[in-house]
Amino acid sequence: MTGESPKVLDVLADLGRNGHDGYIVNDGAGDIKVEFSDDGITYGGQHVLKKDEWIDLYMLDIAKIRLTWVADCGYRCMVV
């Protein structure tokens, strides 16, 4: 990821509903802070993904995902 941090992934707008399964993988060298929102407004706890770490989104209720990074970083995200 390059450019402005944070990046917000609007799952509700893209799918037309909240997501409930998937994953996020940190493919870059830097850390990524991941936050989830079930209503699109408020965000819950923060999870930090280090290089090559991933988080499983199974059984979560996700309207938006906010990704924050300090240095340029790569990631993969799939939400269904």
C-alpha cells in the first residue's frame, strides 16, 4: 500500500451487505493495523499484522475494514 493512510475497505457498499468470512494477509515488510466496523461508523479493537501474518474473518460481521500503515506495505484481502 502506498499513499494516504488509513485505507478504508467498504464491504457493505461493495457486496450490498456485511461480510462474514474471508481473510487479510500482510504481504509487505511493514506492520498493518486492522480495525473492523459492523455498522460502518464505529470501529472495534485493533489487530496488528506483521510480515506474512494473516487474520481469519470467519463468523465476523463486517461493514468496513480500516487498514493503517506507517511504511509502504502490501496486502491481500478477500471478504464474502
